[in-house]
Amino acid sequence: MIEPRRLREHGASNGERMLLNSARADRPPAGAAQRMVIAMEGLTAGSGGPGAGAPMAAHTNKMGTLAKVGLVALAGLGAVAAVVLAGALVQRMAGTRSATAEMPAVHTPVNQEGATEIAAEPPRVRAIPVPAVAPKPTSPLRGSANVPRHRELVALDASLSAEIRVLDTARAAVDAHNPTAAQRALDSYAQRFPQGHLKPEAAVLRLAVLVRLGNRQAAKSLAAQLLANESYKAYEARIRSLLRETGE
Amino acid sequence: MMAMGEASSTACEIVTRPPIHRLHALVTDHHAFVWRSLRRLGVSDGDVDDASQQVFLVAHRRLAEIAPDSERSFLFQTSLRVAADWRRATRRRYEQSGMDLFDVPDAAANPEELMDQRRSRELLDQALDGMPMDLRAVFVLFEIEEMTMMEIATVSDIPPGTVASRLRRARKHFQEAARRLTTGQRAVRDARGAR
């Protein structure tokens, strides 16, 4: 993908450059990582199980025993049985507990959708509030196969740059209260990029144009379609805001 | 920032490593990145250590679900949520005390002041504070952390097109805010000085 130049290198005023440069000194104090490691040991010690006076040692001993069991199974029971036991060993090490005693024949908890949470609650942490919602690590569950090859990246970039230029024209026209020009730009986008990567953005801009043109019925109809489509969930607030402008 | 030993381990080795060791490796390899990210996403100097701890505690709970080549992505997305929660909670605390956290009575800045690193850093925080979090994330990763667009797309789990679009809008936000902070106040001060 062809990278845009950084503001600091191109296009920034002196003031902007100084503001951006000020962040280059951002770094944790010396030794902070080591202190964090020690703090994490203390905070996570409770999740090693009851009576874990030396959490790291007890945890390591338990893992060592389980590893030995795994090796015996590998030697004595054959490849299939070894895979089953290895899966159980990995699951045990991860600390997950399934609701039932059953386990799949081949188990890779890292890539398994909907893996159960570690049952132990983390110890209380002082000061700032705990996040209300645990994060949804969708990206970590993807494999490297999703990374496009270079040829595809170059083609993607060329398309994206062109698409962004057209949509920027449309957006500027909307901001300038020139819905006719915006509509022309969006029609051009639809024609040039029937499978465009920024179709959702274009659709929301189209809605804005309809609202500016005063075409309430068409705007309401388009808004309803977009809101019913899961792909537009990220744009919901914007769509509803535009809908309100029609008086809905 | 991954250590060489970490990079050369197979995925299986990393996954089957005892959790506490893997957590240590996560902290050692990514602590600085998490710290910087939280700071640039708006967590104050005084709270960033606690916020970092929050991030790694969440990682500890979710260790089994984190693929070895996606640790940085997981940590960044967690940092985003921790920073957003921190800002909401901090704003509530200030509002309850009758103050507005982000209402700074005098954001004056002349060229001489901008040369002062600390002052510039405060002003950068102000310039970024008005930006929606999704734009701010892309902006700090590209302009300050200097990641590539594809890296940002991976770390943030958004399409490259969305990265480009958000960066463009974020730049506009930033430049308007920077202009306001550095020019407007100077004009007011000059006018005061002229009286």
C-alpha cells in the first residue's frame, strides 16, 4: 500500500510540527516494565488455585506433572490418543474450564471461537474504574492468511486513493450545501466503483444528500434499509442523526 | 518490539508456555507500546501506569484467546477501551465536582512557549481531546507512532479504506484545533499587550 506522507514531514505548519514532535518523548519511566512484571505476579497470584503460597512455583509444578502425563500417553497410546491428551493439556494450561467434561478431539483454544473465559476473577485493582465491557478481540483470532499479497495491496491502494478522492468531493459538496454537486460525485463513484471498498461511506453520504435535497420519503426509505443492514452498524448514530433532520 | 527469541518461537511453543511466562513476555515486549498508546489516547500522566495494569490484567484473563501473532493488536484494542472508560469516568468525576476537565481557562501559546516541550505536550493533548476516539486512534498510530496504514488496519481490526478515511478526517480535526490553540490565543494576547 502506498503510504501518505506524515504530516510532520509534509504539510504541517511550524506549530503543528512542534505539537507532534512533543509526543516523541512519550515513554514509560525507566524500569516500568520490570515493575509491571512484578506487580502482575502479585495481582495474578490468586488465580493459581487455593493455597498457592508460591504461585509461579506451584503453577509450574502442576504444569510439569501434566506434561509428564502427556508424554507417557504419547509413548504408550499412539498418535490419536496423544492428540486428544495434548489438547486437554493445552486447555488445562490455559486455565479454561468447560461447562461439561467433554473436549473436542483436536483442540486449539487460541483459535477456537467462543472459548470460555478463565473462571478466576482478577484481583481488585486500585484507582481507575474497570472497563465496563471486556474487549472483543476479533483481530487476534484471525490468521496471517488474511494479509493481502503485495500485488493486491498495490491494486487496493490505487482503488482506495481514487475512491477517497471522489467521496471527499461529495462530502465537501454536502458541507457546502451543494447537494446537486454531491449527487453527481456519488453517481460518479457508483459508476466507477461498483464494488468499491467505501460503499458504506458512499451510502451514508447519499442519505445526507437526500436529506439536503429535502427528499424526505427517499431519505427515510434509504435510512431504513441501512439500519436494517448489519454492515452499517458503525454508522447507526450518523444515520439516525440524518433521519432526525427529516423530522423523524 | 518483539524480542528475537519471541519472534523465533513457534506459535505452538508460545501457546503451550505456562501462562505466567507468556504474560511476562507480553509485558516485557509490549509494555512501552501500551504505555505510549494509553498516553496518546488521552490517559493522564498520573493514571497511565494504572491504566497499563488494567490492560495487562485483561490480557491475563484472555490469554488463551490471544493468537501469538496478534498480541499487539489485542493490547491496542484493549488500550482503546481502557482509555475510553478512563475518559468517561474522569469527566464524570470532574462534572460532579463542578469543573469541566477539558475546560482550560488559558490555552495561550506563542512560538517561545511551543519550544517548551512540556507545554507543547499539554497543547497536543488539548488538540487531540476534541477528536472522536476512532479518529484519534488512527491519527496517533500513523502520525506519532509512525505505523504504516496496513499495520494500523491490522492492529485496529478495520479495513484499510476506513483507516485512510479516518486519517484524513483526523488530520482536519487536528489542524483546526492546532490553529485555534496556537494562533487564536496569540492574537488575543497581542491585543491585550497593545492596550
